[in-house]
Amino acid sequence: MDFRLKFEEEGKPISPWHDIPLEAEDGCYNMVTEIPKYTKAKMEVATKEESNPIAQDTKNGKLRDYHGMHRAGRAPMSRPIFWNYGCLPQTWEDPNAEHPELKVGGTGSPCKRRRE
């Protein structure tokens, strides 16, 4: 549970959440991959740690895996995912801001995306 993927620039620690720009110079957008394609460990940007390293998520003191859904959406399963899953740097889902149509607030974490 001690593994941390830390980021550096010019030998100094940086935060993948705060220091990597959302927009790249070529008009594309950056994404920080937290769960690489064909893996299942539920890795996340550690938003409460200094420099926000990527760490495996825990629940009740146990390491967590990504749990997808069967094709029909019936039962959860734990197997490798078939896409890169991560967050967009310099974004945040505000838990106090309600979506006008969905009527739910944000998660209090960076906005998440997947890329195939």
C-alpha cells in the first residue's frame, strides 16, 4: 500500500493534477492515465497528499481493483479494462455544484475520462 508514482520536472516534484496543463501546445488536451489499459488495480491521483502522486485506492484498509460491469450491466466484475482511464489535469468536480439535468453534484476529485 506504499507504492506512489511521483512526477518530476527538471528534478523537482510536480503535481500531475495542478502542474500539468490541461491544454497541450498543439490544441490537444492532456490526460493523466491512472489505470493503464489491460490492468485492473484502481489507481488514483492522491488528492490529499503533497504533490498528488498516483496511488492504489483503498477501501476498509484493502487495496481496490477496478470493477466494471458485464455487458448487460447486471453484475460487477474484476478484470483488466480495455482502455486507458484517468483524469484531466487542472479540473475538479465541485460537490456543491449540481448538474442542471442530472441533479447530482461532483465527486470532489479531478474530472475523469477514458481513452481507447
